[in-house]
Amino acid sequence: MASNSFGQIFRITTFGESHGPAIGVVIDGCPAGLPLSQEDIQTELNHRRPGKTAYTSPRTEEDKAEILSGLFEGQTTGAPIAILIYNKDADSSQYDAFKNIYRPGHANFTYLEKYGIFDYRGGGRASARETAARVAAGAVAKKLLAHFHIFCTAFISEIGGIPTQEIDLSNLHLLRQKTYANPIFCPCDLTEELMREKIRQTQEEKDSLGGIVACLAHVPPGLGDPIYCKLEALLASAMLSLPASKGFEIGLGFASTRTKGSKHNDPFELNEQNQVRTSTNQAGGTLGGISTGSPLFFRVAFKPTSSIKQPQQTLSLQKEKSTLLPPDSGRHDPCVAIRAVPVVEAMTALVLADAFLMSKSAKLSSM
């Protein structure tokens, strides 16, 4: 399995399985001299941590980050930063009942086809548990970006076909504060209760819901490279690497196919700081794969959680007809998009940190 690393300069490698002893991440390429504490990482992990509300998995992991290397006297040293997170509430017993059948919507079929072996306990390496390591790495990336006044925040844009309304995107920090004060990470007062009721109803039906996570980032112009490393391509790669993600769009996205060029083109103007910017942002903050200085805005679609408490028709590993009968005690998210919010935010920070460091090699005047 050779695809466990992400990034070029600011590069991460995650490791571990859902029901193994621990998961973790090694971060390469973080500049020396960055102030960093365990609390910086823990704050981000707490946003993603399961078991906090009725709208997420009841698995109650502490998700305490242990920094093993790369930090001395409160600053990064330039050496690899290794972070370990122990798994303390894994319960593998419920998986014994269906370790010999293909689970609809899950990766055990494709992993077995490719590798001939699969850790069926909680999905092993395919589990969303791995994303805790990404959030830990994202916390370091955020600390680096904040040093250069680059910020990002993600939030729930839609759950179960119920979209948010009247979201104020003008104040990123206020938006983030409001998002994480809400149990389903939705900053919209008009729709969040409708979403919560939809989730409760779906839980009673022993089913699950999909959703959309939106992300806003304030970045300088010049991030991203033409052709194969366009900023939106890097973001799409990051987002579509997430478990259960099924779609990515930036700016007007797919809706741009239903408009005209005269409406889609963003007019240029000078802002109050005499900087060239656009008066609208249909493009979502990039042109030619490079950031324009306008806010980055994109959305990521997540399918309904594959683990549900309903019987499902399937096949055994011996290719015989079978029925998946999951236990009522199964611990799964009713809507995976909710806990994907801090993960989308973390992956955005990782992309931007890498792109920012890459941009410093674009011309001599940047060095």
C-alpha cells in the first residue's frame, strides 16, 4: 500500500488502523521556529472527536495527541513532527458476525480484490478513524498559515437535502465561531433545527444521511501552479481522498454550466488597499489554477454513512447469497458529513500550507 503520504514540501504520512493500538502522522517540511503546543493540536482534534453529541458516533475516544518529535522548547525544529493518537475505545466483537461477507458500501470487497487481505475490524485502514491523524497534521498547517495571515473554515452546507440559508461569509472568524458552537456544525439558525430533526427521524428508521460541507479560505494571490498542480486540483485531490466523499465543486461549480460567460466572468476592480481583485467571485478564488486573492470557496459532497442498522442483501466471501444483519449496538455516525467538517478544514490547511511554501520558489523576488 503505497499511497499513505500527501503533499510535496509540507508532506504528511499517516499510519494505523481503526481498531489497532494507535493511529498517527509524521509531518515533513514544517519550517523550524514555528511556535507550537500540544493544545494547538488538541483543540482541533476535539472538534472531530466522536461521542460528544447524539448526532455522531457513540464511540468515545479521548483522541489525546502525543507529540513524539520535531518540537523543542515550544518551537518546531525542522525535524519530522511525529504525532501519536491511541485508540482506547475500539470494540471489535461486533465485526466477527460479518467478517466473512461483503459489506455493501464498504471497502472490504475492493481491498480483498487488490491486496488479498483485509482488516475487517472497524474497516481497518479504510476507516474514517484515519482522519484524526489528518486533523492533527492540519492543526500544525493552520498554525503555519496563521503566521502569514491565511485562514480557513468549513461548515455544514446541506444535510439530507436541507440546504443552509443566508450564511454570512464576510467574517470568516465569526463564521467559524458560530459553526463550532453548533452540535452539527451548521451556522444557519434558519435550518439547523430542521437538519437535526431529519437526523433524528433517520436514526429511528435505522438509516443514514448524506450531506455537503462548504469551505471558505482567505488566501493571498499566487498559490497553486499551472497544469497539474492547479490549486483547485490539489484541493479536489485532498477532498476526494476523504472517506465517503463523492463530489467537489469550486465557486459556482456545476451551476456554471447553466449560466453564460457574461454572467460567470468576474469583473476586476481596485479594492480599498489599491489591490486588483474581482467584484464578484463566481470562480471561487482561482483563475488558471492560481489563487486570485479573492476568498476560496468550495463544497464537498459526502454520501450517506454506509454502516446502517438495516438488513442488506450481499454475498459471502465464498460467493454465496447472504444477508448482512448488523447489530443494534453498532456505533456509527448517522451523517458522516458532520464530523467531516473539521477534516475538510484540516485538508484545506494542508493544501494551502504546501502551496504557500511552493509559491516561495516561483520567482527570485519571493526568495
